[in-house]
Amino acid sequence: MILLAHLLKLTVQADAPETMKKSWYSSVDEHRKRINKQLSKTPSLKSYLPKILEESYRDGRDLAIKEGKRASSDIPIPDESEYPQVCPFDNEQILDEEFYSLIIEPGV
């Protein structure tokens, strides 16, 4: 959930200050390592990954929205509609250690 929330924030809040984004990058790296470690220890979990990520996205989206609303007053707060209802990332992107964000077209 946190991995998805911070990937989403890096995408939707691309204009956030670098200090904030560094924290999100670190969080993404840490949570990816945790997931990849579990997948290597228990390979059978891979078959459940699409369902787990789909279910986790809703919670991750909610978290990203809540965290965005708590941003300081000098940072633009994205509208909830800017956060896609459906996960914009595929499973490979979510686990790819080099991937951090997308360009999302308005209304998608």
C-alpha cells in the first residue's frame, strides 16, 4: 500500500519539492526491497501478486490523497480527481527498481 501511495505521489505531485520527493523515493526503494525479498523467499506468492496489488491500490490511493492534503500551504494540493481510480502502473513497473513515475494524461 505504501509503495503504491508513494509511486502515485511521485506521479501526481511531480512538482513537489525535492526534499519531499527524496523521502518518497526512499520509501519506494525500501518497500520494493521488502516485497521482492518476500517473493524470492516464497515464489508461490507471485501468482497472488496481481490480486494483491489491485486490492492494495485503493488503499494506496486513499493514503496518497490524505498525505497530499496534509502538505504545507505553499505546496499545491492535487484534487482527488487527479489520482486515477484504477492503478496506472503495471506489475512490472511496481516492482522495477528503476521505475518511479508516469506521465498521466488529465481525465485518465
